[in-house]
Amino acid sequence: MTPIERRTSFTLAGVFGLRMLGMFIILPVFALYAETLPGGDDHRLVGIALGAYGLTQALLQIPFGWLSDRWGRKPTIFMGLTIFAIGSFVAASADSIGIVVLGRVLQGAGAISAAVIALTADLTREEVRTKAMAIIGITIGLTFALSMVLGPVLSRVIGVPGIFAMTGVLALGAIALVYARIPDPPPLAVPAGPVRFGPVLRDRELMRLNLGIFVLHAVLMALFVVIPFSLRSSGVAADAHWQVYLPVMIGAVALMAYPVSASERGGWQKLAFVGSVAGLALSEAIMVFGGTSLPWLVVGLLVFFTVFNLLEALLPALISRNAPPESKGIASGVYATLQFLGAFVGAVTGGWLSQAYGAGAVLMFCGALTALWLLVSIGMIVPVTRTLPLPPMDDSRARGLQSRLRALPGVRNARLVPGEGVARLDVDRAGFDEDNAMKLIHGET
């Protein structure tokens, strides 16, 4: 990665992590805090307060993704962070559970995940994009682990209102950071007129990936309805759970680094992807059969977070590679919508199953979802990049040729770099005819 790509990747990963921090950091402390507020003894309202963030995130990802395609990535991100900060300060000043719900709704309304993913794709080359997305994926995992550790500590020091206010201040700081450290992306070649969701919603490969992110986050939230109780039953006190999460996350990041790098270098993205989904199923099986045995729980969590981080890196990279060039923001919006909707559905379903049937039912639910995802992912097609020589041409001719190349059967995307004398095409192996592309490049058709 170039210095600009590294700076961009780490800065935007921090912004993305901030979004997830808003959802995760209050999980271990909010229910007890809610009891001190009027209306907080109603657990339904507590659940709504926790889930409202993910629900409004899900509802607004597509509109924000569309807006980023039309208005620009950075202005959209600035607006979303401002809304998030306002929601954080509303929640911090709440004197009833109802006002907290309002604050959480506003926090979630700053739905910038799609714009952040699209901007990362805009500012990184194809050959390093998976690494950039891996940084975002690792950040999500670390954000979760740090939330489990920092939530109880910060609650004792500054209280839950202080945690809300802190996230608001961080959001305002993130605006300044993006403004100062992130370069403007290339102009978006987006045609005027109404937005077209059809090509994104009908694309079979995008549908597979969107199902995947839904399942991944549904499983995550459902599991952590029951995992804290399993850890307590295994003999780990509630205030010592961070001693399990922290080494597990460190080990998971170390274990996932090589597969990410090797899959990119060797063109093994499909093998790494399907293998990770299978690993997700394995982790759930370990936790089912291990019961409340602490060593088996630790092994199951280590496998789970290793493949979780790997999938969080591979999924957005594949979305950006498969999405139509003029609709990357929309595609990222659909993807982020399913991500947060999965978190909402997983938490609600996991809580209901745990209450009615116990932890085993939650794990079986996770296993069934993962098995469905595994079956769907086996047939996926991962585009490959073909680099073709390009004769000298001016920018106007290059833009016209780029559009014609994108229209060829089997071509997912085409990027022409006249200064380097190359055309880079993302193609489906089965449907792409390289001879036709070369004839088009040299004006023979």
C-alpha cells in the first residue's frame, strides 16, 4: 500500500469503528443504567433503546449510499457524523428512557457505513483493496472487544451519560480528521436521472454477499445474548469477562492476517471465503458440544472471531468488486442495510429463543443460518482481474473505450490508465472473451 492508501484505510477504519462503537459499547452496562431512569424498568423499552440504533442504521443505509453517489462521499460522511453526534448528546442528556430511545434513533440515523466503504474503494487500488477492507474488518472486531472491556470501566468513571457524550465528541473529532487526512476521491461518473436499484438488487453475486453479511451479524448478536451467561456458568466472574475477550481477539487478528494476504496474492478468495463460512459453523459446533467448559468456550470464540474478522475483510472487498461502477454507493448501502438489519434480527430472535428455550436453541438457530449461507456461498463466482495493454490515447477516447469495455459480456468493471498503458478489467472467467476485448481496444470491431 502507498502511504496515502495506508493513511486513508486506517482513518476510515477508525470512522467505521466509531459507528460500531455506538452500538457495542453500551451493551454490557445499559440495562442496569436504564433502571435508574423513569420507564427504564420496562424491559421492552430497554430492548427498543438497544435495537433502535441498528434499526435506523438499516433503514437509512441505502439512502445515504445513494446520496454519496450523487452528492459526494465526504459531504455525506460529514452530515452523517453530525447527526450521530447530535443523537449522542441527546442520549447523554436524557432524563427518561423515552429520550434515550430518541437519542439512539438519531445516532443510527447517521448511517454512513456505505459511504465509508465506497470511499475506501474509491481511494485504494484493486490489488490492495482487500487489505484496506481487512483493516476495517479488524477494526470492527477490535471495537467489539474493546467495548466489552471499556464499557464497564467507563461506566464506573464517567457513567453511561458520559459514554454517550464521549461518542458525540469523538464523532465531531472524526469530521475534522476526515477533512484533514482524507484526499478527495476522483469525480464520480454518475448519470443524471432517477436512481436505479434494479441492477444491484437483481445481481446474483451481490445477493449472495448481502445474505452473508446479514447472517454474520445476526449470528454475532444472537451468540452474545447467551455467551456472557455461558462464561459466567464456566466460572468466569462478570467483571472478568474482558480477560477472555481480549486474548481471544488478539489471537484471532494474528490468525486471520495470513489468509487475507495469501488469498489476495494467490487468487484464492473463494476458497478463503467458503472456508471461513465453514469455520463459522465449526465454531458454533464447538460451543454447542463444549457446553459451559471454559477451554472449549475459549476455543470456540477464537475460531469464531478469526473467521468473523476474515469475513469482515472479504465481504466488502467482494461487494466493491462485483458492484456496477456507477452504483457502488447503492450497492454498499444495500450491504450495510443487511448488516445492521441482521444485527437487529439476531438480537431480537436470540433473546426470544434464549428466554423460551435456552442457550442451545440460540446456537441451533445460528447453526441453521450458517448452514444456509454455506450452501449459498458454494456456488459464488469471484471476479478476476485481467490487465490488457492499451495503446496511446487521450482522456476523451479512454472514457469512451472504458464504457464500451464495461458493456462486454462477462465484464464487471473496467478501469483504463492511459498513463501506464494498461486497461484493468474485473471479469467473470466463464463469460469473458479476451479476444473481443483486445479487438475493441485496438478498434477492430
